[in-house]
Amino acid sequence: MIFRIILYLLIAYSILNGWWLLALPLFIIGIWKFSFKIEILIAGVVYDALFGMIPGIGLHGYIGTITAILILIVLSFFKKLVR
């Protein structure tokens, strides 16, 4: 339980500071270790709300959410393959 709380805090801190490349491996570890899926989508939307969603740039403004969805699809495929 303590590991999960620490993981959540590290993910939140890295997203708020814009360190998306640090948050992604933490998400992958969290998804593999725990079975949480909605948190990565929420983090993608929060990332886009903080650093994206600029009018006029199209899908580029939603890259965090799109990346989160792609990560979930790939990890669910690999998780079924391994287990």
C-alpha cells in the first residue's frame, strides 16, 4: 500500500512539473504491478489541460491523452500475452 501511494505521488509530481518522460515509466510500472487503468487516462487529460489544448493545433493538443490510450492498449495486449 505504501509503494502505491509513493508511486502516485511521484507520478503526480512528475506530471505537474512537465516531466512526462519520467511519468511514463512510472505508469508502466504501476499498471504492471497494480491493476489501475483510469489513473493513466486522468493523467493524460491533466497533462493536456496543463501543457496542451491550445486552440488551433488540432490533435497535437491532446497528445497526452492519445499517448495514455495507446499505452493502455499495448500494455493490455502484453499483459494477456505474458499471463
